Amino acid sequence: MSIFHKSHNRHTPLTALLVGTGVVFFWRGVWGLFDVLIFPDTPILSYSLSLIAGIAILAGTHYLVKELM
């Protein structure tokens, strides 16, 4: 067993916290950019377009169907 693997096992909660925080910050930035770039003056249209695009991507990859069943 390597030193990194041993160290990784001891710091699992810290690693999970750091990775989780990084993911949240990433998506916060993506959503913030979408709010500014996609129809910034009409939030309802922006949200609707994002929702439709998300559903289309999930349906196109068949992920939506797998999660619902």
C-alpha cells in the first residue's frame, strides 16, 4: 500500500469536503454565467430554455429514463 493511499484513507472527510466545495463552486459559476448570458432581461425565458435544454440532454442520453425507472 502506498503512502498516498494510507494518507488518503485518513483524510476522507476532509477530501470529501474539499471536493464537494469545489463542485458547488463550479456549478454556482456555471449557473451565474447562464443567468447573465442567456436572456438576462427575461429570467422566465432563460429558466425555461435551460430546463428544456437540460431535459433534452437527459432524454438524448437516456439518463432521464434510467433514473425514473
